[in-house]
Amino acid sequence: MALFTKLQPKPKHRDGGTCLLLDVSGSMNAVVNREDESAEGMDPRRIDVLFKAVRDTPECAGLKAFAFSNSCRPMEVIPEESETFDPQGGTNLSEAFMFVKAAGFFTAILVTDGEPDSESAALNAACGMKLGIIYVGNPPVPAFLERLAKATDGTFALADLRDIKQLENAIQHALPSPEDVPPPPAGVIKL
């Protein structure tokens, strides 16, 4: 018996977990103009509608959330309506994909309103992932997002932020069923 044994790193989460990848770039500060003129109050910003949908969708409870713009970071708590969140920066999808993969997530629900800073870098970084992509921006839909969904054997959906129920429904349908979650790539430690 050896006196010393090589320690193995601990996995960061259960095998096959899904995370939320939320765009918090500067364009998410845009106001969502409601069609219903009788609606009281100010028109909400894209980011506020997104955060409300995540908070109100029961399937999101327990999912790890990551926010990305120029960089990516975990979100321990989705901000409440009373809290001010200031979206800023670009859409560095490649950094976001690398960050969540390093955290052990290979399946993600990506909610974004734009195109990445670099399409080729984003496609390369998404290798080995399965993405449920939801586009919440203005027309026209960036063709890249549909190519990205196809390249990751994922899904693509549109959600009009004037109808929060549409976004909640898109999030629910972007979640993969347990049998559809791919195993992590070779070399990733399993629980």
C-alpha cells in the first residue's frame, strides 16, 4: 500500500446538469415597448423581463445561473424587481461557453438578444455542449443563433418580451429531458 495517493479533483456538480446562461450585455438595457397602451407604469427593460421570467418559471428553481457580457460570472441570486441591475458590455459567447464548461456544465439554456462578438470563437467554444437557445431581440433574427443551435444538436426558439408568458414557455421547452442530456466529453470527472 502506498503512503501517498494522488488526489482527484472533486466534480463541481452532478453529471449532466443544465445551467442558465443569461445575456447581460448593454443591449439588454433596451426598453420593451408594450403594445397595450392601457398598461400602467413604465415600459420595462429587456433585462428586467428576463429576470422576472427566470424567477417566475418553476423549472428554473435549482438551476445554476451565469450572467455574461464581456466576461462570464455565476449569479447566486436573480435580482428582484426592486433591485437595479445595469447591463453593459459586449456579447462574448466564447468566454461564456468556456466558463460554464470549466464549471462542469455541458448543457445550457442560453437567453440572448444579439450576436456574439466572434461567431467562429463561439462555435469553437460550444464544442461538446448542447444548447437550448432563446432569442429575445428585435427582428431580424441573427442567422448565427440558429446555426449554433444546430451545431450543438440543440433547440432554437423566439420569445417576444412583450409577453412574459411566451418567454417562460420558451424556457420550459428549452430544458432537455433527462434522456436527452449528453454525457460529458471524455476526460471529465463524473460523480
